[in-house]
Amino acid sequence: MNSVLSSAVTRREFLGAIGAAGVTLGLGVAPLAQAADSKKIPVGLQLYSVREQCQKDLPGTLAAVKKIGYPAVEFAGYYDRSAKDLRKLLDDNGLVACGTHTPYESVQGDKLKETVEFNRTIGNKFLIVPWMNEAKSKQEWLDRAKLFNEIADKVKPDGMWVGYHAHQHDFNQIEGVTAWDVFFGNTKAEVIMQLDTSNCCEGGADPVAVLKKYPGRARSIHIKAFGGGPDAVIGEDKVDWKAVFAFCESKGKTQVYVLEHESGKDPLDAVKRSYEALKKMGKV
């Protein structure tokens, strides 16, 4: 998907695929990577990258993100907007939602129905829990895995997916195994493994090795630079991007790359340089 084509991607083309993982899971819809007659995996922007700009001027920031070339965004907070208001902002700027970072408690109990309805309104299919506290025992992670399996079954009829996003402490060992392996070794294929390449490296793990251990699970992945300094973007860092992309585009069943850049002097410039770097790599 080149920059011209990505600007022309319609909501129907994008969302018609993002809620599916192919025939193998029985949903009967083509993978997101096939949207808009392109074999390239679409790239969305995690809005946490420009959180201060969003807080000050969400409409203007979304317009700027679209102008850079990103066709989609992943939310990390809603800036006191309703789902209806967010959907209008997305539509007004020709953007689609490729994920939400929704708190752990919001996918549990009675809150789940509300969360599903909110995401249905904004047009999002990926409910990604961004953080769970570091558990002290293997059993706590096993209990979490059981809960996510149950949630995955509950949201499947709505064409949605639940997932978990990586943080550094997830790669700490508990009783001889990493928390990440306990969790994803005991969750079903429908639970998305949203690896964060930088957080994985910070936890002392190799993102390529982690991906290879769980083929088909990284339907959404955070591509974030690691090493090279706070202003370094993809390609200026130490991540083996060639290997990451090769896996995602073969055995990963990846449907969306979510670009994130957490630091730097000028966040909008950083995500623009990131987009340009991805363009040079042939990813957009």
C-alpha cells in the first residue's frame, strides 16, 4: 500500500478485513492485509505517540496524522469524547480505528458489554488490554489466561477480538518461565498477542524469537524503535526489522502494524519520520 493508495482506503475496505483472521477461524473474511487490493499490511498510528497533541487539539492532531499518510489510528484514551463524537472525528478525517487500548477492568463483568458497544460505534474490532500488573505467581497468570479465553468467546459473535499488549515486566520469569509464556502458552489462538518490539527488548527478550514461538498470534503488533536514542525511529535503531517484517508477513497472520514512538522532542515529526522510514522499507 503506497501513500496514495493508503489515503484512498475506505472504511469498508479496511474494516471489512480487520475484524477477521481468515477462513481458518471460521469468520470467512479476507485478512486485513488484502484490503484495498494490496498485499501490504496496513500501518496505523498508536495515538499515545502524540498524546499531548491529542489532549490539546484532537481534531487537529487526527488531521495531521492523516496528512502524514496513516490510514488508521489506535486509541489510548478518548479525551473526554463519546464514541459517537470519536466516530465523527474519524470519519471527518478519513481515518479508521485499528484498535483501542482498553483498561483491564473494562473487559470484565458488566463492563464488557459497554466496551463492546463503544467499540462497535467507533468501528473498532481489536480490544487490546494495555497493562496488567506484574503477578507474583504462575497461577495468577494462568487465571488471567482463562479469563481472556472466556472474553474471546464472548466478543467473537460481535466480530471482535481481545488481546494483550507487552510490557517489560511480562518477560520476567515466574517459577522458571516468563509471564508472557505462561499467558500466551495457555490462551487460545483468538487472543491477540500484541507484541511491543521495544518493550520486549527492554524486558531482555528477542522480539523475533518471541514471534516465532507463537505463529499466527500477532494479528496486531506494535512496531517501536529500540536503541539509538529517544529521537531514533525505525531503521535508526537496533531492532532486526527485516526479520520482524518477514515473520509477520508469512507466519504471523498480522493484519495491522501499529507504529508507536513514545519519546522525542517533536512527536509529530517523529511519527512523520517513522512513516517515511517505513516507506523506504517498502511497508507503506
